[in-house]
Amino acid sequence: MFSNDSINENLLPLAERVRPQSLNDFIGQDHLVHKKSLLVKSISINKPFSIILWGPPGSGKTSLARILSNEFNIDFFELSATSSGLKQVREILDQGKQLFSSGKRCILFIDEIHRFNKSQQDALLSSVEEGSIILIGATTENPAYEVISPLLSRCRLLKLNPLKKSDLDAVINHTLNTDVIYSKDKILIDRDARIFLIDSSGGDIRKMLNTLELSISLKSDKNPQLDLEHIREALQQKYVIYDKLGDYHYDVISAFIKSIRGSDPDAAIYWLAVMINGGEKPEFIARRLIILASEDIGNAEPYALQLATSALEAVNKIGMPESRIILAQITIYLSTTPKSNASYSAIEHALKEVKENGAGSVPLHLRNRVSNIDPNSINYKYVHSYQNNFVDQNYFPDSFKKKPKFYKPNNQGREISIKTRLVQLWKNRYK
């Protein structure tokens, strides 16, 4: 019953095979693509503009970006913020300027743009402002918190919603009727299976299509009809699929980090094994462990950051498959180490203070001394001239009536002794 093409491993995944190429084929997000919408009007007058697409996974952000490129008939560049650095961004920006100087435009699509740091986002500003590139950023996180204000102000924010059940049903029909394989094999899906497939997708087209594809590949008979059990089996076995560019990739790394944060070495090792078996880059795992060492352990065990950094260096030098041992060692170490997010919380609270109230003036006694008789330094007390190398003096701007306590050490690991020392030194603040 099934054609030979149905088992051709060189074919694109189903979600890519049936990705819409025009607005006419785009299903869902009616509030963005109706006849009188901003997008449709901009296409009709050939006036593209920079956009931030904000919506949950599988809501059509990537498809919409590619469709706009097709509709405007301009060059399309695509980057993933998880795997691209500042160098790749600048290379595309340079290409965009060359095209612009010759009277052409291009779209730069950045998936997961919220994962770009400030310097990477800053690099986009001038090109977006002068119009040499049309930026389309896609994010699952609130852009107000994850995209820098200057960049956000230069883009239109378009919010995508999880797809409705009727939309997902239409996607299934379109897939079975148009896919190069399934239309040939006359694949059918019964009502109960269809309802369960839609309900289990959570409004995520990609998740639904991946499940559909897996359920078909797992069928052992030649009957073209899928039933409820086929869908259930696919959902149960989906954990073995590791798409380094898909949602499961982010779900697994999230489970991995949270297992370490939760001090469960067994669960952490399990998710590490899933990533290694799936072909995840060991450098990516090691870099995430460095972040965790500061964010979730911090000064409860200061050596964690040093060891995590050393692990990345070792992984880069050794390579796979031996790097799996290094990653396992550092994973277990970080999992079993006392935890503290006090350093992370401290900088977040301090940044919030500066953002909301601005930077205060540096007190005269703390300013840079330009000469031995500089009056600005008269009141500064040199700590090494005092017992225990400490003297109680003000280090905050004079405008602070009450000294804030950004750093709040907890009662884990080495932070116990840190807390004890701070209580002794700054009795009024850490009492």
C-alpha cells in the first residue's frame, strides 16, 4: 500500500514538506492575514517593514516570515539565535547593505531572537533604521522584556495565538491531501484519532505534524488508516526523537538544567544521555553548564564556575565520544553541589534599580583620585589602614537614604560563611 517514498530517509520532515508558501495556503492567525490586515496591505503596495513575531511554538512564525519573503519577492536570510554569533549577523548585514546600494531589499529572519544578547541586538539597529534589511524576529517570550527597547521601537509587534482546533483540523486535511507522500498513499485518520491528535498538540502545528509523521512511520501494517492507538503509540515514543532545531531540543535542555538545579543527578544524567544520543553538540551543553554554575550555584560553591569553564575547555580539546565522560562528571558535580541564586538575584535587582531610578552620582570620596591633594579623596578611608582590613563607610550614592540589600546569601555551602562575615561587618544591613 505504501510507496517507496514513504520510507525515504532523505526526504524533508513532514512539517517542512507541507509548510505554506503563500498567504492563501496559510492556516490560522486570521487577525493578522485577513484582507484588510496590515500585512496584506503592505504586500499590495510592496512596502515591507520590520516585524517582531511573538507567539507560542508551532503557531506559524517561521512560515509567516518565509511567506512574506515570497510575497515581496526579496532575498531571505535566516539565522537561529541559538547557534549564530555576532560574526554571522554582521556578515548578513553587510550583504544587506550591498543589496540596498543596488536598489534591492532583503529580509533577515532571526528565530528565537530573545536569545540574542544586547550586543547582538544592538548590531541590528543601524541596518534596521536605514532600511538596508527588513528584520523579522520570532520569539516565544514577551518582547517587552527580551528585546532591547531601541530595536523593539523600530519594529511592528505582531502577536500570534495558539491555533484553534478548527485550524489544526484544516492543517490535517491539507497535509493528507497535498503531501507528496501521504496523498499518494491515501493516508486516512479516523475521528477519535484525529480529535486526540489535535487535543494533544496544545495548538502547536509542528508538534502535531511530528506526531502524525511518527505514528505513520510506526505502523507495521499496510492499512492506510490511522486509529487512536497509532497516535497514542507515537506520543509515547516521541521522547526518542531529538530534533536539534525543534521544540524537543529546548524541552530537553530545560529538563536537564532543572534536574541539576533540583539536585537530582540521576535525572540530569538521563537527560544528558538523551542529548548525547540525539547528537547534541557537547559545546552547547557545556556552555549551558557554565551559566548554571553562576546562576544556580554561585557563591554556595565558587569553584563550580571554574570547573564548569574547565569542562568546556576539555570538551573542545577532546571531542566526542570521550567528552561524554567529562560532561557526565561535571553534571553530577553540579547536581550534588549546594545551590544558591543569590548572585543572579543580586544583579537582577540592581539592574532593576538602575533602570527605574537611573545611576546615582559617585560620592566625592569614591571618585578617581587624580592627585595626592585632590579634595575629592579627603574623606576616603583606606581599608587596609584599619583593623581586619575593614572600615564602616558609605559606598552608595549620597541620594540613597537607606542602603539596599541586593545580595542575600542563603544558608547553603560556602554562602553560610559569607553570610556570617557580612553580618559581622554590616550589622545594620545584614542583621
